[in-house]
Amino acid sequence: PTPLPPLTMLKEAFVALLNLPEPKLATLLADVHANGNKVSNSAGDHARTPSSLCIPPNGEFKGQMQVMIDELQDPDSQKRMLAAVALGKTRCRDALQVLEKCAKYDHEEEVRRIAINAIGAMGSCSRIWSSRRSQSPFCSLRDLQADLRLSVVEALQRIGGTDVTAALVQLSKDPEASVRVAAAWALGDVHIADADKPLKEMLNDENLNVGIAAAKALSKLGSRYALVSSIAKLKSKDWETRHNAATMLEHIGSSEALPGLLELLQDPMWKVRVKAALALGKIRQAAAVPSLRACLQEADIYVQAAAAKALSYFDILDGVPLLLQRVQDSSEENRKEAIRALGEIGGPEVIPVLQGALGDQHHEVRVAAAKALTKFGDLGGVSVLLCDLKKGDYAARRDAASCLGTIGCSSALPALMEGLRDRHQAVRRECAIALGAIGHAGAIPLLEEGRSDRFQQVRRAIEAALRTLKAKQVLQRAG
């Protein structure tokens, strides 16, 4: 078999191994260790499998428990990670205490993350917290970084039950919006009686995505609170409140909101009218069609595009000819928005127009056209993006790299790897993000070189891409 890369390249990926059957996990990790971490002993240099990997089938782990616990204290972080994985696979309550300590206090973030996921993998076994809840590993989160707190949310979802309520409520008030969003989803998934109160509070979160997640979680739990409160907010004097309420109703999707949303199509703020039109499209009530058709005559491109997209949900394409005309508009912004809407609506008649837009003098219009065309296959859009990435100004290069990553274009790998050496930091950052999204291991050497980039945002993007690529390698190896 092809040797695996050094173990130092695979740290993040061990989280994925927690779902493997015990015998397969043992074989895979032993193979990884043998290829990546040779040690010397009296018999000469040869690969040695650490005791934490000697996992017998059928879950018979208890005889090795103390040895695995000892390895969790080993100075070698790689051994600690392997031990945490093995302890999590035991699903034995005796392993919980040492994993809690590791999740709290290990000095390496990767080890702590794996310990957190190992506790989650123990599932209902971790409900031992009910007898000593104050000692729960997830009730003291101040010293955890944001991405580790996201891992905590995922672990709590896997554990489930009322014992996780306190930790999830604490996470619902996290300073990071991404953590609050994840906590809202988790509260909706674990089906606990006390979930309503924190989710209702989250509806008013300053971050709209948190409110949307809370609204959907409440609906999942069978609560009408988010629906009723959002309908009431449609009449608010504050346009942002009306806008956010319409956005939530778009995601809730209840016909009860129809009258209030129809009124919002006359709102003085165009952003509110856009959200009202999109929400009506998602609700799909025939009574909304006449009002949506009237919106097609609006001068504002965003409202017109939203109405055209909403009508397409009814298989009504009245807005397509109007948007095709807008592609010829003198305004760059109008052309770009019309192209985006046409790409979402689709249809064979839009392809020639989108191809024509690839020659637009403004790079943002070209990028929008290229992205829209990828939904119909490679019809020339990728070539334009590659040209922009190589020869455009910095903004064109940045946007082209971002789009290539979004569409997952593997043929762009050479150009994106070359872009890691671009003179502008924004281009290097987007190229790193794109390479992580495309997920080809050939980019790893160049990404490794970029770890010393003098800009923090670039370094962060490179580290994230490396974690993704190395995790993918192990998953492919695991089959």
C-alpha cells in the first residue's frame, strides 16, 4: 500500500475516525502509526504500535484502560490524540473523567478537540453528568477557543438528553455568532423540554442568522412562537425589524404569514419588499401570484429579480424576459443582479445571454455570469475566471479565485496554487480558501510553504485549508 504521510499531517482528521468500527479503527491507526512514527528499541529500529491502538474487537477494552489513560499523559501529542480516540471508542464510563480533563487542560488545541469529540462519541454513556452535573466538562467554556466551542456543541448533540441543557443554554449566549447558531440547531435536535426559553430569546439576537436558526429550531420542536411573533413584527415601525421578520418567515414557510407578507410588497423600503417577495415564493400560495407579477414592473432591479425568482417557484417565468433585457442595462449593478437571478431561475434561453456577459468590461459581471453558467456545465465560464485570475487587477483576481473555489473547479488547481504566491494578500487568502474547498492533496506542499505568510488572515486560511485536505486524506484511506 502507498505509505501514509507523517502523522503530524493528520491531527485534525482523527475526529472522523470516531465513527469507525473498532477493528477497522485499530487496523487503520496502527497503519498510520507504523508509517509515520518509528521509534527505536533494543531490537533495532522498527515500527511499534502504541498500546492505545491494540483495540480488540467487540468492545473488550477494559483490560487496557489504564495503559490508554497513561498514554493520554504522554509528552507526545500524537500519542495523546490516539489515546483519546481509543478511549472514546470504549464508550466506557471509566474513560470519561480523563477525557474531561484532557478536553479542559491539554495544552494543544488539536488534542482538546479530539477529546471533546471522543466524549461526544460516548453518547448516552456521558450522561453520568446527571449525578455530578457541576463537574461537566462543558459547563466551563471561557478558556476554549471558538472553534473548540463549536466542537462542544456537536458533542452535546450526540450525547443528547436533559443533562446537556445547561451547557447548550450557556453556548446559546456565546460571543461568537457561529457558536450561537450551532447551539440553536442543537437545542432543536436534542428535544428537551427546557429548550423553548433560550430559543425564544435567540429570536431577537443581533445576528440574523442566529434568529433564523432559533426560529427553525422552534418550528422543529412544534412551537408556533416564532411564527406568531414574526407575523406580529411585520407591522413594526422599524424597517429592519420588518425585514428580519420576513426573512424568518421565508425559512419557516407557513401560509399563515400570507396576508402580512402581501402587505409588505408595498413597503417603502426596497430591502423589505425583496424579502417579502422571496418569502411568498417559498410559501407557494397561488393568491400571491398577482401581487408578485405586479412587482415585476418595479424599477428596482433587486425587487424585480426577487419577484422573478419567487414566481419561478410556481413554474411561472414571466420575469425571465425582463431580466434578459436588464443584462443589457447601462448599470453594472443591474446587469450583475439580473445575471445572478437568471442563474438561479435557469432555463435554456438564458445560456446565450450569460455567455455573452462573459465579455463584460466589469469583472464582477463576468464572475456572476461564469458562476451562473456552471449550473449548466462548463460553457466557457471557467476559462474567463482563469483569465481573470492570471491577468486581472487584484479585485478581479480575488473574485475569480473565490468563484473557482465555490464552484469546485478542479481544472483551476494549477492557477490557484500559483495564486498562493500572488503579490496581494487578499488574492492569496482566496486561493487558499478555494484550494481547501476543492480538496486536492496536491496543493498541500505549497500550502505548507505559505504557513509563514506575514499576514494573519492568509495564514488562517492556509491552516484551515490544510486541516481540510489532511482530513480528506485519512477519510479516503479509511474507505
